Amino acid sequence: MAQQDYYELLGVQKGVSDEELKKAYRKKAVQYHPDKNPGNKEAEEMFKKVSEAYEVIKDPDKRAAYDRYGHAAFQQGGGAGPRGPGSPGGGGFHDPFDIFRDVFGGAGGGGGGGGGIFDEMFGGGGRDSGRDGADLRYDLEITLEEAAKGLEKEISFRKAVTCERCHGNGAEPGSKKVTCPTCKGHGQVRRSGGIITFTQTCPTCGGSGQKIEKPCTACRGEGRTAKTTKLTVRVPAGVETGSRLRSSGNGEAGMAGGQAGDLYIVLSVRDHELFERHGNDLFCEIPIKFTLATIGGALEVPTLFGKASLKIPAGTQSGTTFRLKGKGMPSLRGGAAGDQLVRVHVEVPQSLSPEQRKILEDFARVSGDADEPMSKSFFEKAKKFF
């Protein structure tokens, strides 16, 4: 079977820049990483393929050979010479997890996976130079009234913050950092793969070139400790379930000078006992007396912003819907507010006093209801059944 094109595997075009190539590989590596797809052999195989493709395309000499000869460049008798133990397709192809660690800034080393994928991305294991802090999520439930009017709310959560004892450098006060004995301060180590030499992040110092002489007793050398943090969040009017607010720099602290992550507040709006929300419109149902529906009048109806007067025309039928302009939810993006839709249901009295009954019987007799209890329009449609 023909091998899939390396550029196609990575989703890039020929001539791609190093930065774009790295981004493309990062995306594919996360997608197919075994930690994210446990037991999925196809995903594991794809992870190896995209890693192999990245190893070739990121190297200028290998890329030039591949562009000229294709996969034949790394096969016995190909235009770029015979396969070496470290060449793509050869028996000694490197561990794809080494590339994954290099791209995501993790410590090097052999083996088939090390820590989990989120450890590699957000700071578990090793002390990489300049690693950014992780983004955090906070789920906040609010009422429909709060969503309509906006609010400020104090939230409390735990996160990794810069260690106060060592100020984030990971060293016990009074101690110092020394040159890493493994990489001699270069931050990288080389290893031979046959005719090709590979360079990778130093597994001892994580690329910083330095090693802590005596780790901080408070954070154990990480430079961060867990702490409960309080933050006042401003929720704008018009939000809905699923709306996200971003608080820049309020995620976990970075390591070794890395930037702090962001905090994302994900909102959910609690169901209301009276109103249903449809976009920016609000819907409610209100019962009215049959006398009001018959002779008409006005009544006050509740809204999220107080009371509003609603005119009921004479002869209003049960199920009629009225619209109160601008009494719905405000627009989150500054547009016109929604409307409030009010559906009325005519209530029929279940018990009558003797006086009330006599009055209604007189009305039925005068209006002819006693002889024609159903409406004429319906009777014309249904008379064939009688």
C-alpha cells in the first residue's frame, strides 16, 4: 500500500513555515495522542504517522530530500541514500513521544507516553523553562433576573499561584541554581540515531540549563503552590446559558517566568417559575377572568423589570397572545431588547352562588345560548355528524 503524503498527514502545504508546521503538528498530536484515545489502535497508529511526518518536514535536509524523491528518499536505494536506524521507515525510527515532548515543552526521555496529555501541555512533570500556566474554568449559575439586569459577584476557587517563599524560582531561600550536569547548561542533549544526530530538551533541567541546588520546602521546587483565590466577576446584562466570560491572567500561575493562564467563567441561567426564554424574548401564561375577557379592560402583568399594563380587548378568546415591546431580555451586543409575549387563558368559574347563577341563566336566555350552545361557525362544519 502506498504511504500517505507527509504534508497531507500534517494538513499543511509545501513551503510551510516552521511556526505553522509546529502548530499543525501540535494539533494533530493532541488529536491522536494515546492518552486521549485509550485503547484506540487506529489513533495510536495515526499518532506515529504524524510524528514521523513531522520529523521529516521539520528538518531542512530531510524535507529537501523528501520534496525531491518522496518516500523513496528514505528507502534502500533511494535518491537520498540508504536508510539509517534513525531514518523514517527504518527499523530504528525514534520514539514519537520524544517529538511530542519537544513540541509541547515536556522533559525528554524514552518510553511510551510518560504523563498524561494534559500534563505535557499544562505543567505536570518536569520544570520547563518559561512554561505558561493552565487556563481554568469556573461554572457559575445565576437567576434569570440577574441575567436580565447584570450583576457583580464574588467567586472563590483554588488555583496554582507563585510560591511566596521562593518567589517562583523553585529554590530554597539562601540556595541557588547550578549548571545542569547533564547538558552542561545548554538546555539540550544530543543522541545519535545512526547517521543522524537528534537534539532534544534536556530531561534533567527541562531545557533551562540549570538545576536547583536545594528545592524550596514550600513548593518542592515547582515554584507554585495551591491557594484559594477570591475574584469579583462582572456579568453583563443579556447573558444566557453557555455564555463565557474571560478573565485574563487569572488562571494558574506560569512557571519559570511563563505567563499566567486565563480564567473562563461559564454561565448557566436557572429556570424561572414564570417566564420561559426564547432568544431575547420572554414568554409567560396568565389566567384572566371570563368577565374581563368578555367586556374587556386592562390589567397589570409582571415583567422582569416591574409591572406593565396590558389592554385586554372585549371578546378576547382563551389562548390569545399579546406582545409587550421591549420587555424581554436586553441584547448582549447592544441591540434592541426582546419582547415579552403574554398568552391569556380564560378561567371559567367552578362554583357559583345562587345570585350569580341566576344572572348567567338570564344572560344565556337573552343571548340565545340556551338554544344554541355551540358557535354557529363550528356547527356548520360539524352538522353532518348530527
